[in-house]
Amino acid sequence: MNVVELVKVNFTLLLLCLQGRFVETSDFQRSYDSLASSYDDEWYVHLDHVTTDIIDNVKDLKPTCVLDAGCGTGSSTLKLKNMCPNAFITGLDFSKEMLAKAKKKLGVDNRLLVRDSLENGIKRFSDSQFDLVTCFWSLGYAKDKRVHKHIHRILADKGYLLILTNKQNTLKAVRQTMKYTMFEHLESVDKVPLHKFPKDKEHLLSLLGKGFAEVKSGEDSFVINVSEKKNVLDWILSTGILAGYEYILDLRKDKKCRETFEKYFKENFTELAHNYMWLLVQKQ
């Protein structure tokens, strides 16, 4: 990219910023509503073993009141239910369609499913209401960074927060392809990406603030071979990998953008590396 092209890109993004054209919570919600039917089979199947391993780290806590914040289709909520069958478990998610899947999966006995964004939903709950709050793959989507303070408020004294999140450097192939497609179709860029996942554990701890003490943590990655996918973009859109960000460009309908994305990805990548970390902290 030459100087003129770089100036053009920066000017376009600056103009969108001044217009307030950012990827919003509503964009994430719209994406997950559209892919709820495919999410478990196309994406969560790759995350299932990770979530199981992380939940194993809290099996000895024996919580009695749990909030699964960002519960999605309820797979993590079901694992928590099996881990502590006598606990009252609440699931929170902003997607109507994901919650519909969760309801079928969980039943309606003593489980409560709340539809709201992470930030607004947490404000609904009482002080010290939960002794365990879990955020599986969801905390990075919170727009209001004060969400950590609200989690601290609703946790009981010495309660626990368990976070499993993407790292900032995850899915590099998708991010690089998306950036290339944006530059090639700058006139079609409608929004600016804003949300970022934490870089590392220290970054995540700094976001949480002084109200939490680390108990244990870890990080890992796994690789997905996508060379056999007939249409990589359609698969990506069915997984939630680009949730919200698909509206930076209209990757569902814009034929030229779709062709650029697909061509660049297939010419440069055959696999996806997903980097993640987890952190268990206790309220102080």
C-alpha cells in the first residue's frame, strides 16, 4: 500500500468514526440471531472440549447460585448444571434465537434465561446475588468496560469469576483477510471495528481492576483445517467468527466483497489457529 492509498484508508475510517459508525452490540446480536441454528454444529463443536476442561477447574467450588453470562445456546450452562445439579443457574444472552436453542437444551425446571446485553443484563441483578459468575467466550463483546465493576457488585463476598476468552491475536487468517477485503473495497466499508479482546493475562487483570485476586489461569490454542471447505466464507459466517464484523462490509450479500474475501483466504491460508486464555479470580 502506497502513501496515497494509506491516506485514503485513514481518511475513510476517520470519517466513519466521526459519524459514529462503529460495530455495535446490536450488530453482534443480529449476527448470532442469524447463525443460531448452525452455531453448535459448525463452531461450538470445536470449543466444547475447551469449555469442559475450564469448567473442571471450578468443580470443587460447589456454588449455589450461578450466572452464566453470555450463555449462547446453553452448552456451557448445561455443563454447569451437570457440575452442580442443586445450584440455581441463570443464563444471560442478548440473542433471542440462541436463547431459544438454550431453552430446548436446558428445560425450564429451576433455570432462568434472561435476554439482554452483557452490560445491561448484569445491572438487573442484586448485590452479592451470585457466588459464581462465568463468562465463556463472551466478555470481549462487552462495549461498556465498566461491566467488570458490575460483575464485582453482583458477586457474593469471596465469590468467583471464571473467564474464558479469545486472545487478541486469535484467528489471524480471518483478521488479515478481512483487512485486505476492506482495503480492496473501501467504498463499501460501512462501519469501523471497535471491540478488542485482551492481549494477555496481565491485560485482562488490568481490566478487572483491584477488586479481584487471581486464583489460577492458563492459555492454549487449537487449529482447524479449513482446506476442505468448499466455501470458507459461508462456513465462517455460520460459526460466529465474524459475528458483528460481517456488517463492516456486507459479506452476506455483496458479491464482489465475498469473492475478494474467498479468493484471498484460499490463496493464503489452509487453517485457522484459535488462541484463547482462561482466568479464575476471587472477589476481594
